[in-house]
Amino acid sequence: MTAGHISIVLDGTPTKVPAGSTLRETIARHIDRELDASSAPIDGGRLGVAVAVDGMVVPRGDWHDHLMVDGAAVDVVTATQGG
């Protein structure tokens, strides 16, 4: 672990994030979009993702106070159209 960072697995890839990061901050960095306090994109567009931490879906409204912990496995599922 790097000083000030923790290690997580993000979509199957070992990743370092700043210690004290929330899930909202982690997802915003991952998708390269700024999210407001309710985890909605500030650009007004649709987000279209669901997130699970250690196999449990975390509701978007809880992303802002879900703190990342060392070793967490985070999976981001993107909605797509079609069949």
C-alpha cells in the first residue's frame, strides 16, 4: 500500500485510491465524470451504471457515504440497449 492510498480491485483490475475515498469519488474517477452529492452526473446526462462492492449492490443514494476499504472488490455494470 502506498502512503495515503489503499488498494482495491476495480472491475477486476488492482487499483490504488486515496485513503478516505468514497464510492462516489471512486466511481467518478473511474468513469471520468463529475458526480454531484446524489451521485448524478453534473453534466445533466444519464449515468447508466450500477455498482456492487464485495458482491453487494450499493444504491446510488448511498455512494456518497460508502467509504472504500483496503481490499474491496468493486464491480461497475454499465447498462446497454439492445437484446
